[in-house]
Amino acid sequence: MEKEQLLKELEEKLKGIPREDREKLIELYEDLIDVAKENRQDHKELVDVATLEDDFVIPEIEIHTYRNTGRMILASVSLLLFNLIFVLGPAIAVGSVYLSFWIVSLCFVLSPIMVVTQVLAGGFTSMEFFLSIMLCGIGLAVGVGNHYFGKGLYKALMNYVKWNIQLVKGE
């Protein structure tokens, strides 16, 4: 089988894939045949196009086309402005409150360490010790609540983002 005939058969077998990929594969096989000729090997042994029939599977390429690009652009700009005007402010407020609860929780949990420093300094009362233990427990409870609240906040944020994407796509 001559080089040209081999490449034509290969091109016929690769008709289902995109043009750029097909040209790259054909160029690769041309290079392989040239290398085989330089090494004085028979290019028939190098590749047999007949074996491609059974083994070669053309990949299914899913191409998404959207009905109206102008509508998508308008929806994107509208959503951007809506999110900047109405959603960003409350989102920053909720995020700030969430962060402040984490800071309060951390301070409450670390309050017994402050009592230890007072013991070392000499100005220690038993009331401060019990208050610090109580604050540590409250801090742990607030931390657990923050953890679950954060998970719910993340899920709500992801659902909102998915909804925005679906709105832009027109689904």
C-alpha cells in the first residue's frame, strides 16, 4: 500500500472527527511513515488502516449552541447589575456577621488562656475562672453553630449561582 493510498484511507476513516484534529492525525501518520522509511522499515508494518475499522471509535463531541447570543449578553449584563445593586450589599452583610460570629467564638474559646495569664500575674478570682469556663463552652457551641450555618450558606450561594447560569442560558 502506497503512502498516499494509506493516508487517503486514513482520512476516510477519520471523517467523523473535527477537521483540525483529523489534519493533525494525518500529519502524525505522515511523519511516522517518513521515519519508518528513514529507518528502512516497511511502512505497511508500521500501521494498517484496516485494523482501524474495528478498534477506532469516533468520539461523540457535544456542541452547545445557544438560540440567541444577544439575549444571553443582555441577560448577563442585567444579572450583573441586579447582583451588584441588590445582592452584593446583603451578601457582604451576611458574610461580615458570619465572620464576626467566628471571631466571637474564637475569643470565647480562648478566654481560659486569659485567666491563666491572670493567675501568673497574681490578680485572680474564682469567679473569673468559672466565667471563662462558661464562655469557653458558649464559644464551642457558637463554633458548631457557625459550622452548620456556613454549610447552609455555601449551599445557598451555589444554588444562587446555578440559578443565575440557568437564567443566562435560557433554560
